[in-house]
Amino acid sequence: MDKDQIIIIGGGLIGLATANALLDRGENVLVLERNAETATAASFANAGMLTPSQSTPWNSPSDIANILSGIGRKASPMSASFRTIPSYFFWALRFMFNSTPTRFERISKDIFSLAKYSKDLTEKIRNLEEFTYDESTDGTLKLFRDSERLEKSIALSNRIYGESNVIEVLNQKEVIELEPALNKVRKGLIGGIHYKDDEIGDAYKFCKALEGIIRNKGGRILVNSNIKKILLNKRKVNSVVTDRAVLQAKRVVICAGSWSPVLLKETGIRIPIMPVKGYSLTYNTAGIRNTPKLSVIDESIHIAITPYIDRIRVAGTAEFVGFNDEVHPKRVDYLNLKLNEVYPHIFSKVKDDEEAEIWFGFRPMSADGLPFIGESKVKGLYLNTGHGHLGWTLAMGSADILADQIVGIETQIDSKPYQANR
Ligand SMILES: Cc1cc2nc3c(=O)[nH]c(=O)nc-3n(C[C@H](O)[C@H](O)[C@H](O)COP(=O)(O)OP(=O)(O)OC[C@H]3O[C@@H](n4cnc5c(N)ncnc54)[C@H](O)[C@@H]3O)c2cc1C
């Protein structure tokens, strides 16, 4: 057993990206994943977007209003259960505290800087290792049905991201020229924004490619390895206890997504991360004509529709229900409603597809919208977690920052906003 190897807990987007970045810096890594396969939790069937253009946290006043307005509707995008509300109480207070206009703008800028960096690194590894994951670099398109909202979105983008967020504002005709599959709903649209720098892809396929790259570089990944405990000795990491063995380690990285606070509890470290459950529906579109090529974002409530080869995925919604693993029909109805609103010609063909994949995942949502990256107050215990609704967008950059910190070299972007012990 190599005591110098770095143990990474969690084999999702963040754990795999972290393993890769550490291997590139000459470290030995062991990824421990409790499921039978990597990338089967939040990183499995997300909306598939790498969107520096959407770097805002979810606590803007309009988002909060949108979330609350969904309560009680027949096909509703969100829910909270009375049983779990108390567990969100302190997190929610901090969430609201961070929603002032000044904090919101500062946090958005910090997310954007990491997202841009991350996207460049994603492109770099894709080109270097020559792998594919149903990616497209044509950007994403946000649709608007109301000119006031469009103006607000343009102003926000200019104010927060400036010229480094390449946007093109489109009128109705230009939206249809760019995405002809929207032709049937053109009447309801007043325009759109084309975010040219965004990308899309399949996060699960990306993880699988990354897994192969890690193994080729000599990294080890063990599945079916549930970490029960992290043992400390005089406020330093000593070992991790799995359901099968005790593994000595001087350096451990927590990349356990929404479960990170659970693992950290006994070490005395508290981080404000809560699970926010989201859903996706993936339909087979083989043989259907006029399918879209761009991913579209519905401006009103964080719904995205992403096309892949012979598939279409509609994703979004938010449940504040802890780790409840039941499929709620209202969320499924809501996603279907949105697909029908945007692409009625596709929905009418796929709606009876019994093979459609219904999926949910728990977004590891931090109270301020920023991930936790770096060494905790326990020596040798590092965090890379809390990436919320933007885990893929931020994965490669977050891993790079942490790996630089672990090996003691200067990070390429300012890492202060994401400090683990903030
Ligand atoms: C509906 C939906 C749509 C989304 N769309 C997008 C999008 O378009 N773009 C984007 O950037 N982000 C998106 N996200 C967010 C993104 O998917 C997540 O932020 C990201 O997957 C988090 O990755 P992770 O590695 O931190 O967590 P996970 O993928 O959840 O991985 C954590 C891993 O840790 C393992 N683990 C936990 N506890 C233990 C333990 N005790 N021992 C061993 N292993 C353990 C788990 O089994 C899991 O595999 C979306 C999320 C959802 C739910």
C-alpha cells in the first residue's frame, strides 16, 4: 500500500477530473467509488451543457420568485417536502444572505472566471487525447417570449461578464434561421441570445473517456468501495475506512458531491452543501425529421433541451427533498410540458415512448453558489465539491486549481473565492 498516493473519494465528474489533474502532476491516485460504476450519480444524465454564459448562482431574486411560484401547480418545476424543510433551514438562510445584488454579481463573476478556465481545459484534453462524447461546439441558445426579459438578460450578461462572454442577440427570424427546428413555435418567440462560446456533450460519455485516460496514465479506480469514515490523528488525515479495509493515506480529496457533508461530519468540518434534486428525460429521436442541433435554454426556469445523435434530453427542475429517491410525476409532467412547448413536432412523436429514460440526480448545491476547492482545516484533507448546477462546466478548472495547490504551485486563476475553509 503506497502511503503517498492520494485517495480521491467519489467517481463523478469532479473526482475523475481531479484524478486526471493530479496524475498530470506526477502524483499517484486511487479513486474510490461506492457504486458499481463511476459517473452514475449526479454526473450521469445531466443537461449536458458547458455554459460559462450561465454562470449565475441560483439565488437571484427572479430565480427565487420563479422557484416559489412553482409550488402547487399541476405540472410544477419544484417542490419541497415538509419533512425535509428543517434540514434546509440554515442553508436557506445563507442562500438568501448571498442573494443581495452586490454579492450576486461578485459570485457570478467568480463562477464565470472558473467556468471560462474550465472550458479551455476541457477543449485542451479533448484535442490532446482525441476522444469524443457527442460534443458540439456550436454554442447554446436562450429563448425569450418577452422583450423586457430579453433586455434584462443582455444587460446582465454585459454587466457581469463583459466582452469575454461572446453573445449574439437575435430577432425572431434570426432565431429560426439558426435553429430551424423551432419554426413551429416561432409565433411565441420575440428573440433569443446565441451564446457562441458554450458547448454541449454527454457528461457520462465524457466521464467514461476520462476513466480510460486515468487508467492509461497509471491511476487506479476501485468501484463498490464505500467509505465509511475518515480517520484523523492530531488534526491530520491518517486513513480511510471502507466497507472492506482500512487504507492508510496522508492526503485525501473529498469529491463526493451531495454526500460530501455526510462524510465530513465526523471530522468536525461543516460545509453548507445540500442536495437539490433535478430530473431529465431522454427520448429516442431516430427517424424523426427536423430535430434540433443546438441546446436551448428556456429563460424562465432553468430548463434545457439538449439534442444528441438520435436522442433528445430535456432537463431541469428542483426538489428540496433531501435524498428522497422517488420519481415525482409532477416533475416528469413539467419536463414533458416544456418539451411540447418548444418542440411540439418532436413531443407528439416521442410522448408514448415507453423506453424513455427518466433520471434524477442530486446537485451538490453550496449556499453561496461557489464550489469548495482546497485544503480544509484538517491537514491533508482536501475538498473539491459543491459545484451545484454547474458541475460539468466547472469540473476541469476546479480539478486543475486543486491539483496545483496540492503539489504547491501557483494556480492559473485566483483561487481565493473558492477556498475550502471560507
Ligand atoms: C438535472 C440536472 C441537470 C444538470 N445539468 C448540468 C449541465 O448542463 N451542466 C453542468 O455543468 N452541470 C449540470 N448539472 C450539475 C452536475 O451534473 C453536477 O454538478 C455534477 O455532476 C457533480 O459532480 P460530482 O462529481 O461532484 O458529484 P456526483 O456525480 O454525484 O459524484 C459523487 C460520487 O461520490 C460517490 N460517493 C458518495 N459518497 C461516497 C462514499 N461514502 N464512498 C464512496 N463514494 C461515495 C457517489 O456515489 C458519486 O458517484 C446538472 C445536474 C442535474 C441534477
